[in-house]
Amino acid sequence: MTAQLNPRGDVAVLVPAGGSGVRLGPGAPKALRPLGGEPLLVHAVRRMAAAPSVRSIVVAAPAAELLAVRALLASVAPVTVVPGGATRQESVAAALAAVPAGPEIVLVHDAARALAPAALVESVAAAVRSGRDAVIPVLPVVDTVKEVSGDDLVLGTVDRATLRAVQTPQGFRRRVLVAAHAAAVDPLTDDAGLVEKLGVPVACVPGSEYALKITRPFDLSLAEHLLASADA
């Protein structure tokens, strides 16, 4: 039987959790690194499960860690755990194939964005529900951005007014995400990129400062601070 949260929910969340986390230093796969005494994956799943629209969550875990991940999440939320692939894209496709019948909105969320709030899930889902085929949460780029050459010479200054930093969860109509993965040829860093290749418009909603991506030791320290704050 497929794990289920809110039976009236219309959203399935896919969590690819197979990254090695090399930039965090040696240790367990990134999703299993501790944050505030619990693995990043536990924080991420708990927040996804707290969103009222979420009906099911599918986690794509490293094949060698399947039993450990199932045991880890058993007390957090009803979750389906499947073996991931060699790449993020393959892991998302594996999780997508395991989504049960019912949800027509699918969100893809990186376990590394462990503190993304449930409100962000609802915002993305609501935008898809309102008629968008694909929705991404974004933040304005606040730094000056330079285009540079291969030998580190500045070629020009990019107008940051039109730039946005992209976060997850990213939301899609299920049929659109299925089509995007079926048509995928070259690997891309996010699922919205695959959808763009289909010529499908991708809409933006405001992101959250809490949805930072934990990639380096500094990011982990910042997340520890946010987690300890009253608002986390």
C-alpha cells in the first residue's frame, strides 16, 4: 500500500535524496547529514508533510540506504522510499514513477533545502492549481553579477533586475513533468529546465529565505542558526 498523508490532498512531493554532499566534506550522503541533531532529510520531509495540500511523499534514496531511510522516516510521516539513480534527474524520474494515482500536482523538493516552510509548499501548489503548468519559487539576486571569461577576465556586468535565484519545491502539473522527463536528453540542474525544453512557460512565486540550499559547511552553520531562531 502506498503511504498517504491527507487523503483529500491533491499534491505529491518528490524528494531526491541521493547526493553525496562532497562540498560538505567527508561523511554520510548529504541528505543524512545532521542539522540540529536530525538528518537534513528528516527536516525536509517533516516540513513537506506539514503542508495541508500534500497527499503523498516519495523519497528517492541511495540504494544502499533504503532500509535505513525507511526506518529513519517511519516516525516522521507516511513516506514511500524508492531507490534513486546515478543522477538527480534519474532519482526524480524514479520517484515520479512511484507516485500513486490521484495527485495531479507534483512538487520536486531538494532534501538539501531542509528548512523550506510548509507555507512555501502551499504557495507553489496554489499557483499550479490556479492554472499554471510549472511554478518555481525565486528570490531576487542582490549581488552585482559579472560575466567572466575562462581566464577570469570580466566581460561585462549583467543586469540583475531580470535575474532570480531559484529554489525548491518546484511545482508542475503531473502530465507536464512526466512529459518533460520522457523527453529529457541532456541532464539539467532542475526540473523546470526540463519543462522549459518542452516550450512550456514557467511561472515564478516569491521564495523563502529559509529555503536556502545547504551545500557548504557555512550553509550548514547558517541553517543551524535559523533552526534555533523562533521563526524556524
